Amino acid sequence: MSRREIWQQIYQRFDVYEYVTSARWRADRPLSPARKIVEILSTPFASDTRILVTGTIGTGKTTELLRVAEARANHEFVVFLDLARHFDRLGRIEGLQHVSQWEVCFLVGLALHRTAEDKLGFPFPRDMLKDLEQTWTGLARASGTPQPVQLDLGKLAKAIVTAGAAIVGGPAAAMGVGAGTAAEALRATWNLPMGAASVRIPDDDEQVKTMLNNVNRVIAEIQSRHRPVLLVIDGLDRIRDIERARELFVESDVLGRLACRVVLSGPFALRHHPTASAVPRFQFQPLVNEPVIDQHDPTRPGPGVPFFTELFLRRTEDLDGAALIAQPLLDRLAFYSGGRSRDFVKMIRMIGQEAWQADVDAATEEIVDSVIDQERRLLETGLHRGHIDVLEAVMRDPDHRLPKDDLVWELLTLSRLLPYPDHSEWFYPHPLLTRHLLSRTGSTS
């Protein structure tokens, strides 16, 4: 009997762009900061908690942030604002690279307003949205942001993409109000350009202060009539430029002055930049890549490989996943994922597609090697001699530390160079790059 229906389910279940809302599908990560963050939020002095979760894109931060949101759903009014998905559905994902502190603050205000009205059913004072509207208009004019002919924040608030929204009901409600919003409907409704400012407005500008005060009024209204607010912001980790990261987190503390508990994902490059120690109010909690390679012999698998077996088996328990992809092939995929959840999930999905096309009972070595090679070629794209020199330098260093080179930040942000945990973090090129590109030129000993 053909297993095509099962391979189709594998393809659907391993979608890197969908949230893992079922706790049964999540593999436990001993190195995740989620447990520590929940413990911090549980302390009696957590009202001013500000936590910045860092990690390379694709390492699983969204899943761990959802863990935190669900764990605190019965204690705080949790609002999960997914900026990356919001910008993506607007068709303006590149605008996230240029987003200003006052724009993030504005989106927070809309998300809070919309989620409270939808989940709690109480109306806010009428002037609250009007004040937000007037402040946005003033800041848009001062920053050179194009303005729409007509502005209806009531409609825009309903279009905000709140991936977890208010997770009042725990895990079952994790998709929230806005996760199912069609991208077409969102683009038709949302008429505000974001990340389009031509002039930077500093924190001490009176209109920026007014924006922050207006959003804090919304927070105060919810906290006085319901319970403390926990704001979880995902997506700012997509910011690649270290200067933009500095502007948002070092030269501005608007996000740190939101009058509630805040947990957000931030740009990875910021963590390894000397200015990280100057970020006000926030404490860092890193999410590291699983150590799928051995620090002392990077040609051998490391202790993080079994995590990916658990990840696969949890999502395929009812499909007899162990019979679909043999353990040695799973281990190979885990190794070449570089310890990044997104890379592993993407390769499993690709295997589902190729196995369906071949109509096989189980994944073959040829299918797995084909998928790995496709990803290898993709990762090699665009690397020049300068990139290769940096990667080789990291390979030759016995301790695998970062060399002094400006290209380091680019390689880290683009996940060609990966951090791994130890007493101090160490680094190594993505294993896909050592498969061919670097194996002939750099030492792997």
C-alpha cells in the first residue's frame, strides 16, 4: 500500500512558517532559557522584568517564547506580537530592517488595544485610539513617513498580527486571534507604511514621549481592570544591521520603558557586539544552537543530535515516524542542520516531498543525500573569498573563537557561522559548508 498520504502529512506538519501550538509536538530543550524566564516572571518583584532573548534566526526562539507565554497565561494577560509575521503578511518584510522605536511602540499599543477588546470584552475610553492616531500622524510627518489619505485605527487594530494574541486559554488558544488572518485581507486593510521613515526621531522628542505615554495608558487600563500584562514581542531578531540594532536597544530605551513585563527576541549580532553591555533595562537570555558537532573534533557528532530525533518522533508518533526515517539518517540530518531547528524541520519537509514523489515506504539514503546537497548549495550561494577566509580562521583556531573581522557579524546574522554552547560560546561554520566548500581548504582538526 502506498504511503503517499503519510508523506503528505509529514510535509504539512514540518512547515517552518507555522507555530508549533501543540505541547505534545515540542521536544524539551535543556539549554533553552524558557524555564529560567518563567522562573524570573514568577518572582514577586517581576513587575519591571525586561528580558531580551537572543539567538540565530531559525534556532527555535518563537517556539520557546510560546512556551513562556503559555506558562504565564493564567498569571498575566499575555499578548504575543509577531512583528516578523505582521511585516511579512503586509508584503513589506524588508521594512522590518528599518523599523523605528516609535513604530514598534505604536504597534504594541494597537496589539494591546485589539487583544483586550477581543478577549476581555471591555471597551477602552474613546480617546485612547484617537490619541494614538494623532501621535502616529505627528511622528510620521516629522520622520518623513508617507501618510495615508484616511486613517482608521479601529480597523487597523483588528488587522494587527498577534501570533499568540491573549493566550487566556493556555496552549489551546496559542494561535490567538490574528494568526489565521489572510495575508490578502491584511494587505487590503493595512494602509500604514512601516519602516519607511527618512528621518530618525530620538527618544527625547516630545512626540516620542507622547507615543510611549499613550501606550502606557493602554497598559495601565488593562492592568487596573484585569491583571498584569506580559508583552511578548517576536521578530526583532530579523534585524541584520548592527547599527539598527544599536538604535533600537542601546541608543533608545523606549521598549524598556513600556509599563509592563516584556520578553522579546532581539538581533543576534547585538549579543556578540561590545555595545551589548550598554543595553539599558534588559537582561540577556541566549538560546543557543544545539551542539550537534563536537567542539574538539567537529567532524564528529555532538551531544545535541538526540534532540532532533525527539523533535521528529514527537511530531510523527501517530504516523510511526521511526519506520519512515531510519535513525542513522535522522542523525545525519541533525548533524547537517547545524543545530538549527528551522534547518532540520525544512529538510524533513523536503524529504516528505521527495519521498511522496518517489512513492517509497521509507526515506532512502539517496533522498536524504539529495536534500542535504540542495541545502548545501543554497548555503554556499553568495560566499566570497573574504567570507571563506573568516570561516577557515574559525576552523583553524583550536578554541574556535571569533576572529577580528567585520565580516563576522554578517556571517553570524546569515547563519553561515554558528555559535555553540560551552562554559563560553564557541563558533564553527555551518556543517553544510564543511561538506565540500571548506573541507578542501580549512582544517577540521
